[in-house]
Amino acid sequence: MKQIIIIGGGAAGFFAASNLDGKKYRITILEQNSDVLQKVKISGGGRCNVTHACFDPRELVQFYPRGNKELLSVFTKFQPGDTMDWFDKRKVSLKIENDNRIFPESNSSQTIINTFLNEIQQKNVEIKTKCSVKEIEKQDEKYVIKTTLGDFEADFVIYTTGSSPKSLKIIENLGHKIIDLVPSLFTFNIKDDLLKDLAGTSFEMAETSIPTLKTKESGPLLITHWGLSGPAILKISAWEAVNLAKMKYNFEVEVNFISKSMDEAEEIFQNFRQLNPKKTIGQSKLFDITNRFWQRILEVSKVDLNKQVANVSGKEIQTITECLCKKKFHVTGKSTFKDEFVTAGGIDLKEINFKNMSSKILPNFYIAGEVLNIDAVTGGFNFQACWSEAWLIAQDLNLKSFI
């Protein structure tokens, strides 16, 4: 019986193991931590954001700043609909939430973890935890994996280690080219009077742009203790991950809190003024924002909250609308987004055969997951890449015949 060693007990490693033919292969998973599937456990605040309800591969790849071209063929073979079917066949009910993220009905990542553990138990997959790989050597037709628990011999290797520098060094020593790692999906550190003491204030739809990079994003926005977060920030951090690292996270971001042009905002103001001339400006929340934020806008714009709307000058209106629609902030650093950190960089995609996720450099060696230079915005997309890549690997290995 041929031996498959899966290095890394995360999403991609377990999905590969769950889809392999256990009668054909002996399968062992090596995991350096004391627990497997750690990222699956904490994803989506412990609910596990399994995937995203985007079922057209051409649309789906638009959520991947790196890897979008390569993943198109992968997703034509296994996409979110197939992920839902896979779990459905194993009696796991999934639900699509309003923002199209997909979670288990149980709202617990443990449901997903138990499904994988059950699958691999049926295939007699062996799991070795606290097993750190030190080196991999190619010896004739086999690989020798040197670990803290001794040496393991493999006919086939599935490398799903995540993007730790150590795991990238090991594969670099085997001849693969590594694209430098930089953080992706992070929040912006900003100190500004407008945001002070307003942590937790959210905006349903905002627009963000980084003028020097000519880049724009939109989506929900959140004020945090450190600055700004939410999809409108996370998306821009992902797409511009490499450029923002080069800028040492020191740059200017422009925010439109209400997703309206200054002209539109001014028109809303003027219409309100005609209908409510005697109202005080502090009590006149004209836009879809919280009262606290509206009053802070007025304070920062140096407009007296007790002033009647009819007496607000044209210049003051312009200052207010500028603050709402074109507020510039100076970013002085980044913070990790929850525990769901993602990195850009990893194994150069030119060295991977995306028909089956095999290495073009190493025979009988497959690679999937975050160790590749592939990453996505938040919303279940990073997991979907893992499921799809791992599924292709398992299909390829299951079709092999041995004399």
C-alpha cells in the first residue's frame, strides 16, 4: 500500500484526507500543534465561515487579490455549491446569511471539525500531533520527512502547512521559489479627533480610497479603538497588501461615510433646511449615521449644535459635507483583523500545476492552502480555495493505478 503523508492538519490537509481513498492508501497527517484544525475552530467568531454563496467561478475569482487567474480552472471543477453538497451528504446543514456568508446551522465550528474527524476515522487516517517537520529529503522514488517524532517515509506528499516562514523555508530548500510574505486583511491604525471614543460605531455602506494608489473599495465600515475596520477597509488592505507593506503602513486614506457625493449631501441638507428651518442642527440627523457620530461631525466642523438649521452658513454646510464625504485620515500602522489573519505571498504560482495542484518541480508532491501565494478578502473565500484545491489533489491521487 502506498503511503501519503499530509504535512499540516488544517483546512486543506483535512479536506484532502477526507476525500482520499482509504482502501488504496495509508494516510498520515503530521501537525506541529497539539490540536488540529485550529483556524477552522476560530473562524467566523467560532461559527466557521465555511464558504460564500457565489456560485459562478468567474465572479468568485474576483474576491482573490492573488491567485484569481489560476483559481478559475480550479473553481470550475469544485466551487461553493459543491462544498454545500459535500456537507449536505454528510448530514451537515448549512445556511446562507444576508451578506452571503455560509455557516453551519449549528453556529458552531465544532460541527465542521467533527465532520472531518469522522471522515478520516472511517479511512483509518493516522494523526500525529506535536510533530514538527524539520526537513524533507527526496530519496529515489520516495520522500523522507524528518520530524521531532522521528522520520516518516512517503510515496506522495501533500503540503498544506499554512504560511509560516519555517514551512516556506523547508519547501524553498527543495527548490521552490517563494514570494515574500506580507500581511493581508488588516485594520488601519488612525488617531483622529473624529474617531475618538466612538469605537463600535458602524456604517452600513461606506467608500474608502487610497488616493496615491488610485484604489477604491466599498462596504460596511466600523470605528475601532485603534482606528477603522470592517469590509470597506479589509478589502482595500487585501488588494493593496504588497503596496501598503512597501509604504510601511504610513499613508493617507479618504473615507466617504455615507456613500454620497458632496453635491448629493449638500442637496439633502438644503431640502432639509427648507422644510425644517427652526430645528437646531444638533437635533437634525440628516443622514444614516448615529446621533453621536453626527454630533462629532458638527464639533469637528466647529458648528454650534444649538444653531438653527436656517442659520447654518454655506461654508459650514461645505465643511460638514466634506467631513462626511471626503474625510482624509493619516494611517500610521495596522492591526490584525481578529484571529483570522491572512498573508499574501508564498510559493510562486508559476511552479504549480492547477489541474491537480501538483508541484512542477517535485514529483508526487502536492501543495494547497495558504502556503501558496493565494489569498482572498474576508467572507469564507480563503476556506473555499482550500476545499477546492484539496479536492483536486484527492481526485488526482484516487485515479492513480499501481501495478
